[in-house]
Amino acid sequence: MGLRINDTIPDLTVETDQGSISLHDFIGDSWAILFSHPKDFTPVCTTEFGAVAQLADEWEKRGTKVIGVSVDGVEDHKKWKGDIETVSGATAGFPIIADIGLEVSKAFDMLPAEAYLPDGRTPADSATVRSVFIIGPDKQLKLSMTYPMTVGRNFGEIVRALDALQATSKHGIATPANWVAGEDVIIPPSVSDADAKEKFGDFDAVLPYLRKTKSPV
């Protein structure tokens, strides 16, 4: 069975370019984002990890740790970071998991249990290791999204989704389509009008089940 929203992620101990890491210990009391890639030294992935490096200040503002995973070894990761930093002009200070045994890829249901890395493999052999996982301080999966190898990820959307997850978790709200921080939010249907008035103050009942109020963030 695959890892689903609100499932606790497995507490794997993994090898990275920065040493051995327990995933639960790494997350601690923070939010975390795990970015996966099918192979080092690939063009789209290099630009993506560069984007992650450029957003270091944004992750820090949001109390969020980032960690990569690629199905290559530690020494390749260290060399690849040089390319990532050249492309991005930013320091790639985050760890990258060396998932050569596919333990993480299988535990996060990116590859089937019988998958293996053949000799002379290409990125196509691990093409489905192209997911983003946002994990809460409770170690539960909050969001996942998967891309094909040819489509670079939109990191503006990942930051936006992280903002929405943190806001909804903290304030008991929901967010409408295309929401960005500061815009009006949705009062969940489980909250009565009276409780909504007490908690949020004035709100706009667009429909009986769609009530909007000013953002608390």
C-alpha cells in the first residue's frame, strides 16, 4: 500500500552526502520537504535542485528543512552539487540521500517492491522517482506531487502549497483555488456560523457552504 495523506512517514536511517541521518530526527519539530530525483547529473533535476538552493531563505522563514533523494551514491552527490551550485549561483546546503538500495524510493511508493537498478542503467529505469513530499512536524505526510522527467517542477507552487498547509494547520481554515498568503480564506463547513463569528469576526457567505473571511496570516 502506498503512503497516503496523514500517514506517518517511515523513520528510515539513510546515508547522505552529509552523513547518516534518521528521517524523524532530521525533521524534529520542523516542517520538511523531500525532493526525489531519478539520477544525478541530469539536466532537469540539476535546475530543480538549483531552485531549491536559491530558496534557502524562504525555507528558513517557514521553519522548513529540505532534503533530496537520488538513486546514486554519496560521492556522485558531492560532485553533482558542484554543478548545481554552478547553475544556480547558490550554495546547496541541504543533504541528498544516497538511495542506491532504493529503500526510500520503495518506502515512499515511488518504485515497486521488485524494482532494482540494472547495470548501465539510465534515468528511465527510475523515472518515477520524481516526487515532492511535504511532511509536518508530526512526521505525517501532508502533500505529495509527482512529475514526469521532462517537466521541471514549479517551486513557486511548492512554496505556495507549504504556506497554505502551515496556515490551515495553525488556524483551522481552508484555502480557495490559487490562494496566496494574505488573501481571503475559507471557513470550514464543520464550523457553525456562530462559532465562525466568534473565531473569525465578520465573514462573507458566498454560498451556504462557502464562507470567506480575512486571512489570519
